[in-house]
Amino acid sequence: MTAEAFLQDFHHVATIGATPNNGVHRQAGTDEDRQTRDWFAGFAAEHGWEVRVDGIGNMFALLEFRPGAKFVLIGSHLDSQPLGGRFDGAYGVLAGLHAAARIEAKVRAGGELPPFNLAVVNWFNEEGARFAPSIMGSSVYAGIMDREQMLEVRDLQGVSVREALAGIGYLGTDEAPEPVSYAEIHIEQGRILEREGLTIGAVDSSWYTQKLDIEVLGEQSHTGATAMADRHDALVAASKIVLMVHDVTGNFEEEALVSSVGQLTLEPNSPIVVARRVHLVADLRSNSPEIVKSARDSLLADIAALAEEHDIKINVKDFDIRANQYYPESGVELTEKMAANLGLGVRRIQTMAGHDSVAMNRIVPSVMMFIPSVDGVSHCEREFTTDADMLAGLDALTAVAAELVNGALLEDEGSVRAAEGDATSAAGANS
């Protein structure tokens, strides 16, 4: 597969769900998601690869070199954030498909038959934009989340994951391939590589993450006729919580903690009605679990005081907690070696964002690689990575995957490390 073929495929897939400002709107379980899945299946069919779809909608394109052998998995996700970027996730899937085609061509041309098979995966609902929590498909595959529970998660319109997948024809029943290792390449979504003029990031660990599911319960009343003293405005209290979540970062060293409220819904959402209920999700992340836990405790105390001050009820639940993950040292070294062999600048780097590799690293040795993001922006239409960097990353992924199917990282199988405190998930916390 040529560089030109990869770029043609990548830029074609970017037209599915394209937005006017060069982004994509392709949330999980939508018709746009179906179209990209159909394209993925078509690519596999053209190459004679078997396609499987499991019970949570994960798609696998299988290259079976040795019947009965385990599979090296490579890939990412094709779903996007609302008005998101065209590189996030999709690049990793397209790079995985083209890397697999290159490896197969070399084997078919008389190269040594590898001891392991290869599968390219498109994980379901990595973004978690429509259905919370995120990293859903890979977490179910890894046994971290319960499949039946996740199938019952509903979006803001009341549509369940089960209904959405069935509606687009991708609620599968196939057996997923048994993994031996995993590799994923992704845009950095930060500006470290760009700032340092490097092409490849060898991810060695992930940040500790947790979310708070917050429900503010006030009393519905008339915006004009109700005296100010008689109001129990859920939105006023919720707005103060948004600021609390933002301001809690000031309790710690600069950039030691990042926080945000990214989703907020209110009822009844009428211009002449004081809000009776607001639901919001707060996101706390740090490399230090202690910092996240301290910020959480501080917020809980402030929220309790706020509820008393406003004479309303506020319910707070922990969910989607992910411990630090440490990628195998041999995998980091493999990325560094392959990048050096290709003449690509490389450095070790952490991921502050969650990725499917964070889930996969819980069960098999996993490799995570980054390529640069222009201006460090992501989850928006302005997200951008150059063709040159994408092609360099494709070369690096191909080299790494070729090593994996030939047994690299075997010494790490079954010895994946996780920080103290396993990730937990309050599934279905989407209301």
C-alpha cells in the first residue's frame, strides 16, 4: 500500500460526517458511524479479510497467518465528538488498516510466516459523547465493563446502546479474536511534540482520571411571577459548581490538575421557567491520584455547603475512575528503536487523555504512540496533523506491528502493571 493510497483513504473517510469547518460530526451509533463502519468492512473485503462484529459493536478485520494462533490487535476508533476533528481516532484505524496490508503483502511475497495473527480493530464508542462512559467498546472487550450493562446505557434522547447498534446493523454476535498484544497510534492532542520538533511520542504512562456525576435539584417556578427570595434555582447553583470545578485547579501547582464541566443539561429548559433540575459531569485529571482525590474531596465539601446555602438538593456520584496505567518498558523501547531506525525524532511522553490502549493495557502488553498535533488542539474542527506526520506515523506503526506479530513483548504477557486502585465504572451514568 502506497503513501498516496493511505492519504486518499484517510481524506475520503474524513468526508463522512464532514462539517463546514473541516471537522467531522460522527457520534457512536449514528448513521455517519454506520457509513464509516461500512467503509471499514469494504476495505477488509477488498483484501480478503474476515470481518467480525462482537456484542458491543467492536469491529475486527482479521489477517490469519496461522490458524488457531492468537492475534496482535492494532487500531483505534472511528466515532467522533460532536463537531470534532477528523484525525482523532480515525487516523489510528486507517493507519492500522494500511499497516496490516503492508505486513500481509510482505508475508505473501515470501517473507517469514509470523507466529501470530493480526487484527485491525475499530472500537465502539471510544469518545463517550453520546453514550457515557467513554472507552466503552475496548473496556467491555477487556472485561473492565459489563456488556449487558453498557448495552442499556441511554443517550439524552433515551436511545439505548443496544437500540442504536441494532439500528445501524452493527449489534454483532461474533466471537472476538483472542489477543496477545495491542498497538495504537494517535494524534497527541497536545503540543509537546510540535514544540520540540519531534515526530513520534512513545507513551509510557497515563494520567489518573475520574468524573463526578452531579444532579442539582431545585424547584420549577415562573421566571417573572416568583419572588427572588422564593426561588430554588437549580441552574444558578449549577453555574456556581461549574466555577468551583474550574477554580479547584488553583489549589495545586500549575498544570498539576486539569478540570472541566463538559456536559450540562437542564429541565425544563424553558425561557420562562426557573430550572428545576440540572445534570452535569465534572472531569478531574492529574498524574497524581492524591491530587485528584484531594480535589474531589474539596469539591464535595463546597457542593454540600452550596446546597445548604441555596436550600436545594445536590446528588454527587463518582464514576468512570481510571487509575494510572504504565505501558511495558519493552514496548516503549520498541517504539524508540523503530522510530530511530526510520530516522524519526522520538521522545517518551505521558497521555493525559484516555485511549483504548489504556483499557487494553490492562490485559495484554500494549504500545501507544503519538504523532504531532498542530497547535495542540483537539476535539474541535480546527484539529490538524500534517500528511507528512501521518505518513511517518504509519511507517512507525507498520514497523512496530511487524515486530509484534513476530513475538515482541511476549515477555510482558500477563505482567501488565497498573497503579494501586483498579479503575471502576458506574455504568450507565448518562441521564
